[in-house]
Amino acid sequence: MTAYTSDELSAIANAPMSIGMAVAMADLGIISTAIEAVALTKEIVGAAKKYPNNSIVQAAFSEAVLTSGQIERKKPDVKAEDIESGIFVTKAIATVDLAIAAIGDKAKPEEITEFKQFIYACAETVANAAGSGLFGSGNPKVSQGEAAALAKIKTALSI
């Protein structure tokens, strides 16, 4: 397995969390945001099983790594004006850029592509986790704000 520094691992681990949070913030609701947070957590916790041959995912999201506490998880700095303006999505994309830079040439190109697909899967999972209406159970599941965030993220990831 490729050795990453703790800073590199933190950058890699924070990317899907930031992207998922950005999509959740695109359409805030007390219950729906909580449902989306749970869905994002499940996606991240299940990453190692979903991508068993990806050295990037294994290095940052294996059960041993997740439970070790060795990776510093950074809580995103959320400001109301960043959410309203859409800057939060841009900032989340910047965390992905940091993660890709941290990976550098330590992984195969196909692993990097798969890592980007994992990040986008986190975004989609959040967007589809809760809809409008009472307790997030309504339709549509993906709001206009979430759809716009997903489009911007997909373009930035080049997938």
C-alpha cells in the first residue's frame, strides 16, 4: 500500500465530506440535512468495501483507518453568505483539488478516476437522501439547488 503523510491522508479524507456537505447545504432543512448527513456517513464508511482495489480509498477509508483516529477530520467553515452565494460548493471543490494534489503520482490514473467517482457518489447520495416536504419524505428528492451543485461538482471532477 502506498504511504501517505498524515496531511495527505487528511486532504484525501476531507474531500468527500466537504463535497457531501456542500450538496447538503444547497438545500437546508433540519430533518433533511440530518438524513443527508447519515447517508453521507454510510457512503464514506462503506467506501473500503465498495472500492476494495483502490489504494487511495483503502489508505483513507479502510475500517482500520476510520477507527484509528489517525486522520484529522476538519469541520468545514460554514458561513451563511457562503451557502447563499454558492461559494460553499466552490470551496468544497477546492478540497478535492487539494486531495488530488496530495495523491500526486502515488496512485494509478484509474484509481484517481475511481476516487473522483467515489466523491461524486457521495454528492449524489446526499442529494437523493431526502426530498422536500415533511421529514424530507417528499418529491422531488433532488432540489434545484442540489442539482446545480451536482452539475458544478461533476464538471470540476471531469467525470
